[in-house]
Amino acid sequence: MKRAIVVLTIGLVWALQYGLGQAKLSGAGITKIVITDRHPAFGGASFGSAGPYEMLTGTVYGELDPKAAMNSSIVNLQNAPLNAKGLVEYSTAIAILKPVDINKGNGRLIYDVLNRGHEKALSDLNLSKFSRTGPQEVSDPATAFIMKRGYTVAWSGWEAEGSAESSRPGLLKANFPIAMRDGKPITGTSREEFTDIPDGPSFTELLTYPAANLNTSAATLTVREREEDPRKPLPASSWSYIDAKHVRITAAPGYDRGALYELIYQATDAVVEGIAFASIRDFVSFLRYAERDSTGQPNPVHPATPFKAVIGMGISQSGRVTKAVVSEGFNVDGSGRRVFDGVLSALSGSGSHEFNAAFAQPGRYSMQHEDRLYSSDQFPFTYVTTTDPLTGKTDGLLAKCTKSHSCPKIFQFDSDTEVWQRRVSLVFTDTTGKPVPIPDNVRLYMPTGVPHDSNDLSESIAGTADRGICQQRRNPLHYRYYVRALFLALDRWVTEGVEPPPSRYPNFKDGTLISVAEAGKLWPRIPGVPFNPEINRFWLRDNGHQPPVVSGPEYPIFVARTNADGNPIGGIEPPEIEVPLGTYSGKNTRAAGYGEGDLCGLNGSYIPFAVTRKERMANRDSRLSLEERYRDQEDFAAKRKKAADELVQQRFLLPEDAAVFSTVTLPKPAAKAETNP
């Protein structure tokens, strides 16, 4: 009898967790899933024990209780229209890549947070060509990293359908409600910043939200060359509304194309964008735990046995989303169950989000030249709880999930660009500049000298003379190889308890984290390339005013130490840094005509070495030439191979990716052509 009770109890627990659909204690959840298309993926190819894959696309529908504590932090949820049950409805487009027989998969679900509507798992794990539309359009399996290992991948739109960056056909979008008051859409102040304008006497820009009043005298337009410069008001006659979503601006005389135009206006149709957090939480929870939706439609990825693990991954913008899902308390569903077991937040720096606000602008992120004052960066920055003396607040990125016992294992992975443009040192120092401990469930990694914007692996523009609006060539190094290896390490940590590689990032202990002033003293003598001390500086801001008010002392920000070549050290050192062909950096400098001297984009820079000693001496370059470094091609390739093999041993690089680093051809002494290492 006792055995029967035990068996019944175990069966009831399993049913409550996995078999009764989306049973919720509070907050509602996914009510319906509709699959509108199901087709063989990658031409029906079969991948090892997982067999063939299929791509599913469709829509999920959800409901949220605006009175539930788990949804209380969603801005304007209380102003969203309610259905007859008193709940807020929303829907979002979805895509799922899965083995045709889900039970042949490896029992892991990857939720890939879309980056401006684009997938990242296929391009960054499979090394497939970056998709300009949605994941359902990717037809090249490339390395088949995901399929050979049997993963299932899911995507869902989380940016509202009306957002500018998700307007391209084929991208997965969300249908979130508009905040209402007294039966009308709420209005409020919105701020737009435009820069890098096209050449010509005037230019057209798209507004994030439609204007509530098309009278230009009800808005203010200013221009300034750089963030710190005073704003110069422009007359109402210098611009006009084409319609509620578009403005036409006459270029201000005396300013270059990199000038900052700031429009502050009364906007309407504020989307409740914070629903994005709940939509991700509830969709992933549904895929993980539910057998079917409320209409009886089966969960298309429900395996015979529960998933071993669910891993969330995001790169850049979506890396900030994955981090925010945890920090904002959305990693626990309405039944108290953990949503993500592991999270890979890549290229997020100290950034938070611009997603959960009355007039949210999810595409904005602070950089040194542009968009610096948007609220995408805000305390807390560290995973461990600290006190910020400037605000008096005590908080940490893990505070909420610690309270709900839902913290996942976390990898934060950043590039050298995040050092300069995204203030990444604030992640491992407090706001007084002192180092902080890294929690046991967190690892921090940074490949030195690698840029944020690693272009498609097949793209030839990086490293060549094509500089765009920047002074230096674009950095040709790629972060994807390290993401692939670290993703597998995160999986093993989550599912097998295998400790991952120790954190590897610049730090005070070994002297690889220094001030900008110290970095300037270490910069080598490079002809025509002086040290650029610009960095995305940070002061306390009051975003309750428009434009935001900056006050108080500056937050301390630190950078990576560089070696004699000007290459940063202290993190994961790529073979290109260990055995270099030039100086690689995550930052670049804007060229004349585009805010000259400020930091330029996210492409980083590459400054090649002189080929011969004679050339180096003639140019007075302090960096050794290629001729002085390497005997010949064989010597160069052997050193590159050794450096790559060491990273394989350290589990920062996969064996199948190591070979690419030793196949580069060493430029010959007489070569005049541009090289692309």
C-alpha cells in the first residue's frame, strides 16, 4: 500500500509539472499555439542520431494578469485593454527548429533571443550565413553544430510589430497592446536622436512612435556636434512632419554628418513593450513543461521525458535581454518553476535595457558618440549585490532570482568593444572602482582584441581598406569560435555538473585592468595613429526629464592593458593576438565629416604591421615588422597552430575550429596588397 502511495505521489508531481498543460498559480500564461507551417529543414538532410530536422512557424497567444505580483514590474500593463476575464492578451510569431522525431534529440532546448528580429543561434553556433530575415529562411546547415548534437531551438518575436527595426518582412514580431487611458491611447514625451545623416540639404527620419500633435511648434529640435556640446535650438521652419511617423529635417549649416539631432515631441500609441519579458518566460515555460495548450493542441516539442535543460542565449541586444530576464525576476514561471537552467549573455557589457518603459525604444543602446543618454545602462551592473553611493541603492543582477531560488548558471561573454563602448568594467568593479567577487554560478569571459561586430565569416570587407565612416580598417577577428566552445561548456555545466573554464577577463589582480590614462602611456608609436582616449563615460542621469539631466561625479571605468604591439591582454588571447599580423582593437575612431575623433561604431580596428624592417624604420613604427617576427610561412603557421591548440586544451576553442587559424597566408615582403588576416 505504501509503495502504491509513493508511486501515485511521484506520478502526481510529474503530472503537475509536465502533464497538465500550462497550469498556473498566478499570472496566466500561454493559452494557444498555432502552427501554420511545417516543412523539412535544410533540404531534408539527416544529422547523425538526431535524424532529419523540420522548421515550424506559427503564433502563440498569451494572457497576463495585471494584478499578479509576477507581472507587477511591467510598465503600463495596468493600462492595457482587458478581456472578459480581466486579463491582458498578446500574441507573438514563433519559429522552432527540431528533430522530426523530438525523442531523438539530446533533451536540450535552446531559446535564442532574437536580435532586432534576427536569429543568432544558427549564425553563431552553426556558423551559417547571417539571416537578413527570420530563422525560417536559413537553408544552409553550415557546420551543423546544432543539428549534429541534437538540440532543439525556439524563437519568438519580442519587439512590438510597429517598431522600426522589426518592420522588415519575414522577421518575427510581437503583437503587444497599446497603453490606454479613458479609452484613448496615452500620450507622453518621447525623445529621438539622429546622427550619421545622408549627404544632401535635408534628410528623412522614422519616429519610434507616432506624434500626437503634428504642429512643429509643439516639439523641440536641437543640434550639437558631440554629446558634451550645448544644444543649439533649430527653428520650427527647419523641419516638418511628413506624417505622424516621419519627419523631414533640413541639415543645419556648420555641422557635419555626424552631428546629433535631438527631437523631443509628444508621442502616442505607447506599446506595452515590457510584456516581452513575460512573453519569453511563458513561451519557454510552455515548451518546457506543457503537454498541450488550453484548446488541446499538443506542444510540438514535448518529448517523452522532460527536457534535461533549457539554455537561453542572446548576442548584443538580445544578450541584454537574456540578462534582463534574470535580473528583472522573469526566470520563474507562475508555478514557481525555473525557466532557464543556463544563460549565455554575449556582448552585453554593462548594458541593461530600454525595453520596459512608457515609450520604450528597444533598439537604443548607449555609445560614446551617439545615444549616450538613453537609459539602457543603469545600476545595478554587477551580479553580486553592491551599494551605489551615488544613488544610495543596494542591488545586484541576481538579487531577484536569488530570492525566488530561480538563478540559472550564467556565462557573460564580451568583446574588446564592450571595454570602450559598453563600459564592461562596471560588471566586475563596483561604482567606486573596487573589484567585486564573481558569484559561483557566473563566469565572465572576454577574447582580447576581438570586436563586437564580427561580420559574416565569408564577408571580405573586414580588414581591408574599406573603412566606412571610421579612420581605421575594420577589425577582421571573430567572436563566434569562442561562443561555440563556451556554449558546450555551459551545457555540460548545467546538465552534467562539469565545471567550466575559469573566468578569463582583464582584472586588477594580475594588472591587466588599468585606467585610460595608463593605457595612453602604453600605446606604441604607430605612424598616423595616436592613442585615442575617448571612452563611453558615465554619469548619474535623470531620465525623468527630456533631455535627460546629467549630474554627480563620473563613474570609474577601466580598460584592458595592452602589450608592446598595442594589443589588449588579460582575457582569452586569440591566436591572432598571440601571433599577430597587426594591432587589433575593439574600438575605432570617427573620420573627418562624421564627428571626427569620437569612437566609431562597433567594428573595431585593425592596423597592420610593416612587412619589412626597412619599411618599419622608415615609418618610425615601434612595432616589429613581420620580417622580424617570423622566419617564414612555416614558422608563422606553426606558431598560430600552437596558440590555437592551447586554447583547445583550455576549452575555449573547439578542435574543429582550431585549423582555421594556421591557414592564413603570411604577406610576402614585396606585397603591396591589403591583407585580411
